[in-house]
Amino acid sequence: MATDYFEITLILDKKQASAENAYEKLLSILEMVKTDNEYDPEYECEKRNFVEHKYNFFRNQEVIADRFDYDDVDFSELRISFTGIDVKKENLEETIKYISPLISDCFKSIDSICFIIGMYEGAYHYFQNLKNLSEFDNKLLSKFPLLFFRKENRSFKTFMRFGNFICVYNDYNTQDIFIIE
């Protein structure tokens, strides 16, 4: 049986992310240590099995952190993949509250974040051919079930508000599991 990974994908301004060492900050937030690996330098993947962790949803499972920095685009993608979250219409608000400390820590520590996407595997399929941050328009962003912004986003209705960020829930998204009836 295949495992579905829930992904939290940070979309960053590439130039600013590089200057502030965003990936290393993310690894620190996740309590992961960067290791040498066999991958191409453009593709980095860190994996760690956690018995205990400050974020309960990382306990007793493997967490994967990836960085995607392509030469011909002006944004970077940092992705956190993990199992153990089963998002349904009945537990959507509870799940968002559950992952909110991680989202908050990312926004507090990494200034170059433009927004954060929350969904099951595959976010990159929707923006793999984009070259510029400006191409993340409302039509594209509305395909993602969960979006997190530092402040109010006038294009989308705020679903939940937290201290340093808001969460947007898109009713008509690409993953039926998130649809609230």
C-alpha cells in the first residue's frame, strides 16, 4: 500500500532565500542536520526518522526536507513531506491548528517566504513550468487546498487567523479530500 505524504511547500523569493540561507534555517526548525548525500547539488533531500519531536505530527515517522532551486526561475521551493496527517472535512480546522506551530516557526525564521502551500503530494505539478513568482496568480493558487500568508490576502477569504499568519482554504481545489460539504 502506498503512503500518502502531506506536504508543506514554502515558496520563496530565490535571491532573498539564498542570502538568508533559508534551507539551513528550515533544517534547523525541523531539527534536521544537513548531510552529504549522493544527489546532484541542485537537488537536496534530507531524511530523518524521529522518535520524538517538538511537532507531534513528526513523531515516530520519517520526515523529508527537499530544496528545489532551478537556475532559470526567480523563486525557490522548500518542501517538507511527512505521513501521519489524515485531512478530512471533519478535522480540517483541527489539522490546521495542529500544523500551525510549524507554519508560524517558518514565517518567523525565514523572511523570504512569499506563501506556503499545504496539500497531499504533487504541488510542484502545478508550477513546474513557471519561471517567475508573478506567475503564481489567483487562478493557480486557487487549485491548492491550503495556503498560508503572512498577512491578509485580499484575493482570498481568510479561513483561520493566527498570530503571524493567515490560512486560506480553497473550497474548490484539486484534492477532494479537503472538500467541505
